[in-house]
Amino acid sequence: MASFPLASAARSLPTIASHLPAAATTRSVSIPASPVPAAKNAASCSLNTRSRRRPAVRRNAAETYVPGSGKYIAPDYLVKKVSARELEELVRGERKVPLIVDFYATWCGPCVLMAQDVETLAVEYEDSALFVKVDTDEEYEFARDMQVRGLPTLYFFSPDQGKDAVRTEGLIPIEMVRNIIENEL
């Protein structure tokens, strides 16, 4: 333990020394020595915060947390970015689950918000719906052919080829998307 007399502190601050009682000049303050060597202690925090936090899981920097699900997902893990040709094959092919297509642009603010909801829904409906996304900047002609005029635009394709697709344009509430998936398809 290190010991520092208050008298030396009193000499460095003469205005405070005059207000200290006489007994205070002979007291010493004890500071416990650290059990960790100085080299290790300098690099760490003085509070042991690791014991209060959950153990950190090493994750890819590109992974994002899906609110409310407790899951981390990598980009294109559940909502895969597809080309025009791949999407045409998915729409024309045989499916047992509904297909939800998100037409977006990276510069579009509402698209980013909608993408978060789409990722959340992809976690919820992981086995009962297929979610894909199309970048309208990369697939401009295809987006034009699909009559995408506003962003984000969602298309909902039923597994039944006889049903018409449902189309929404703009940022819509997540409850509305759930309602379309559960009741319209």
C-alpha cells in the first residue's frame, strides 16, 4: 500500500492548509496497490465491465441485428439480392411459398427503413415465405418493365400462379405487410 501524507498536499495548497485542522497534517491516506502488474493495468479499464456484460460473440462486421428477434443476420442471408433473370425464374417457377420482392435503391431513405422491416419479416416467415430484393439502379430496365415508379415497391406473388400479384408502393407499416402475406396470398 502506498501512503501519502496530507501535509505535503497542504503545503502545495496554502489557502486550504489554513482551514485544515492540526490533526489532519499528520494523517496519511492509504491507496491499495493493484494486484495486476502496471503494464497490464495501463491497457485495461479500472472497472471490471466484462463481468456485467454478456459474453461477446465475434460477429462479422457486416451482420446486422434484427430487432425483436434476437438474431443477427448477414447481408443477403434471408433477403437475397437477385438479378432480373433470377427473379423471372423465381416468379415463373413452381413455389410452395409466397414470394415477396423488394425493389429498392441504396440512396433511398425509405428503402433503408423498409429493408429493416423486410429483414424482420424474413426472420419471422423464414420457412413460410421467400423474400428477395432487386436494386433498381442495377436493374433499371427491369424495374421500368415492372412499372416501379416509386421506391420502395413491394410485389407479393402467391404460390398459386392463377392469382394476381399484389403491389405496394412507398413505405408501408410492417403490420400491413403481415396482413398481405397472411390473408391475400
